[in-house]
Amino acid sequence: MVTEEQAKFFDKNGYLRYGKVLEPSEVEALIEGLDRVVNIELEGGDDSSVEFSVGHRRTIKETQDEPRVLTQYVNMWKRDRDYEKTVRHPLITGIAKTLLKTPEVRLWHDHIISKPPKDNGHFRFHQDFYGWPLSEPSILSCWIALDDATVENGCMHVVPGSHRDPCFAPEAKKKELAALAKDPTLKTERVKMEERHASFGVPVELSTGECMFHHCLNFHATPQNTTNRQRRAFVIIFIAQGVCFNRAQASHHCLVPIIEVNDGEPLVGSGFPVVS
């Protein structure tokens, strides 16, 4: 499933280009499910869960002066049987358990991230962890290509080893926030990284049905899709056993309203199922 060499590469670099995890028929089923959800959203949307409205246009008439950085559909597993099957895929969850060194993995959330031709922008370097109301960085994402992902159409670019750099660790983040509160113009190493173009990183090109994994503290970015082709990805975010709810880190996250535990308690509940 995961070789010792692959596990060591992930530990050192914070990402792993794994390869094929889905068959063409499985990808086709996911795209059909996405098309169905897109049509629902363009006709006004489904409000049965609070996060369903996040990250995309809900009517064809909506316009913007600037291209969207990306288009997003959160928690497809709740909306389509094939997506639910995929978040529980034994190969994918098995790899996640091994890389996180945990006896089980729980779903934080999934999402489709799309960069359609001409309606996308450069998504700058960032670390996922600080955008989530979670207690510790024992979290990784599985990024599955639903279309061939190339440099030209906006594949993932990563900064190897950035997840281990003390400059970008949670303790350093706290000190930076205090320093920036005093001087908002301060150019910290994190700010400098966030301002770099995606081309600073290592591109991870994938064929349809292939995937990569990346640590929640790994800096990553995607450039603009400059082609006339779609670049759709299905991303599954797994948390290790024992990760807790930490409201203060991202109190406005779209999933906070459905979290059923108290601040500081391990994240459990029907919205965040064990998937392995």
C-alpha cells in the first residue's frame, strides 16, 4: 500500500505523489455526480446543510469583475453516493492512516476544487491548517485528479519540507500574529512565502484518477488555468485520532455550525465520520 521509502519521503517533504487510486469508470461517476450538483446549485441551491452554499455561484446570472481563484463544492460525500464511497475508499484511507501514523482516520471534510477555463486565478501559497478550527496539525489531504492536472491548467505546486520548518510552525504563527498586531507592515518569512508565485514550488502533475497527499502545514499553491480544458480535483481531508475542536483558530469556518462537541474536545459526530 505504502512503501517505507514513500512514507519517509512524505515525512521529509510533506507531500507524496502516490499515483493511480481510481479507475476511469469511478472518475466518470464522480464527474456525473458533480454535474448534477452543479445544476442544482445553479438553479438556486440546496440549503439542507450549511456548507453546501460555499465557494461557488448559485445562479448563472452572477458575475464578477475578477476571475474566481477557484470554484468549490464542500462535502460532496453528503450529496452523492459515489463521493461517499470514495471518502471511504480502503486504499486511500489506508494510505492516510499510514502517513498520519494513526489507528484510524476521521473525515474533516471533502470538496471539489475546480479551475474552469477563463474563470480562475492564481491561488497563492498557504498552509491549510490555520484556516481550520482544529487543535493540532495531524491532518492531511488527498488530492485526486478528475482531469489531467498539468502546470498549464493549474496543478498543485508544493514547497518540500515547509511543514517541518520552525518558521511556519504553530508556535511561530502565534508570535507572528502578536508582532503583526503591532506592525501590520512587517514582512515575516510566512508573508514572504505567501507572496511568491506558484512557480516557486515543485509542480505535482497528475493524470486522471491519480492522487497526491499533502500535510496540512505544507505550503502549496496553484497557478491559473491558462488552457481551454477543465481542471477538476476531488480533495479529501483526513484527521488523525484525537484531533480536537479549536474554535479560536478559525471561528468563522463554514463547518463550525455543525460541530457537535465543545471547544477543546476531540472532534466526533455524524458530520465527521470515521472512514477507516
